[in-house]
Amino acid sequence: MWMMVAMIFCGCAVTTIYSVNMDYTAEKAFIPSYLKPDQKALSSIIGVAEFIDTRKIDDPLVIGYVVEKNGTRVLVLPKHSRPTEAVAQGIRVYLRKAGYNVSGVGEKWDLQEHSIPQRANGKILIGGAIEEIDINCRRALPANTYTTKIKLTIYLADSVHKKILHRSTVESTTLLTHLSFSEERMGDQVGIALGEGIEKIFENKELAQKIKEGLER
């Protein structure tokens, strides 16, 4: 579990670092029919690499801020895993629900063709970059506002011939106004935004076709 830290300034003011769950379960995910694998595609495994983080930020664990009622900005961190791991794991879970054989999340890939890693019994690899992830919660009366923005770029690569087959970028945003404030609710909004982003990735029929072609080579 990433930190839950209290820092005391001047012996009186206490600032809490909020920690949220970024897990995406794909429980309610929509799987388009054109993405579902045929029997031949099941003879190989899809590799998934941990994403890289291209945000211009000092600490890559920071995924947003809560603005307290007094105007103080408090950091939000992921609770169980790095953002780059959580995104890759979300893609893995979605593909498994679609019916594919998928490896565990592997080491980061720098998205360069010459460094595409080869996995045992794996013909294709999915990796990518987090370009934006921002949780912004404003605590106020009578209601609190939760805004989450995610921008991801995904790469599909032929890990046998070391060739990038596809690249695309998706964005998703959620907005919620609620009377109560909680870390759990912030985490729910992150999960919804991440899920929408992942579903948008695989709505792309060109990507779905290239996945099938790559597995059937």
C-alpha cells in the first residue's frame, strides 16, 4: 500500500496525503463482437508491458489533488500500485474478459521498435504511455466536485519481427458532484475514467484486426 502520511507543520496544521484505489475490474465492460478471438488467435499469448509515464511532473506517483475548503491543495496518490502498472493491468484484465490469453504485466517497454521484448509463446505486445491522469476534487458547500481526466497512447507491436503495428491515443473525462467526500468515491471516478479509456482503445476496429492478424501469423 502506498503511503498514508501525515505531516505536521508548526505543531498544529495537519496535511493528509489522500490515497485511492486505481484498480479496474472490467466487470461491466462492453466487448465488441469484432474484438473477440477465434480459435486460431488462442494459440498464442498477448504480452502486456507496464506503461511509461510521459507527464511533466516531479513525482510520477502523484495523480491529482484535493482542494480543501480552506483552499489547501492536498496530494492524491494511488493506493496499491504505480499508475503505470494500474493502466497496464487494466488492459490485461479487459483483454482477458474479451477471451484472449494474456501474460502477466511485464517490464516497461520504451516504445521503440529496436527494444521490443520477446515473450515466450508471445507474438504481439501491447504497451503505451500515460500522457495525462488528473484527479481534481474540490471540497465545498453544499457539494463536492470530482473531475478525472485520463489520456493514454497505446502501441501494438510484433514482438517476433520487432515492428510497431499500431498506435492510437484516447482520452476520457468524468465529472461528479456529490454531497459527501471520500477517497473511495475518488477511486471510483478514476476506475470509471480508466475503464472508459480502455474501452475506447479497443473500439478501434483497425486495432482489433491487427491484434487478430498478429496472433494468427
